[in-house]
Amino acid sequence: QDLCVSTMAQQLVSLEEAIASGDVARARQLARHLAEQSAVLSITVKQDELAARVKRTIHMQLMEQGHAPVQAAWATSHSDSLQDAIRVIEQNRDAFRRSEL
């Protein structure tokens, strides 16, 4: 599998070189060959790490929008997206003012 990706990468480099040198016939041949190939990619995602990264990003975006760090942290822990976090803050604005949350 790595060999296939390596070969495709080498072919892409050859295609770029053919284009850069003006070798139209070679570029067409390489482009046609690459178009006929298929690539299978597999991705491994560590869900816990990804979820933590998303939460940190949401928290930072909320703070950049002017929300207090405590509000941003609380809203982030109760949502899965920036829009949800903003909705949580808006729905609990009075409680935040009274410092109940």
C-alpha cells in the first residue's frame, strides 16, 4: 500500500516536471495513467484526542468573540459545536450575570 502511494507520488512529480518542461505528450500520458489509477486511503482517528482538540478550539473561539473564560469553558463542556456553545451562552445569559453557573 505504501508502495502504491509512493509510486503515485513519483508519477505526480514526473507529471509536474513534464508540464514545467512543456512536454505535452508526456504530461498527457502521465495524467491519463494517473486518472486510471485508484488510491485507497485509510485514516485512523483517535476520537478522544480529536474531541479534546475540538473543545479547545471552540473554547478559544468563544474567548476571541469576547466571552469570559468561565462562560466559554462552561458552554464548551455543554456543547459539540461553536453554534451550540453560543446558544448555551445566550440561553444562560441571566445565570451567567448572577454567577450561578
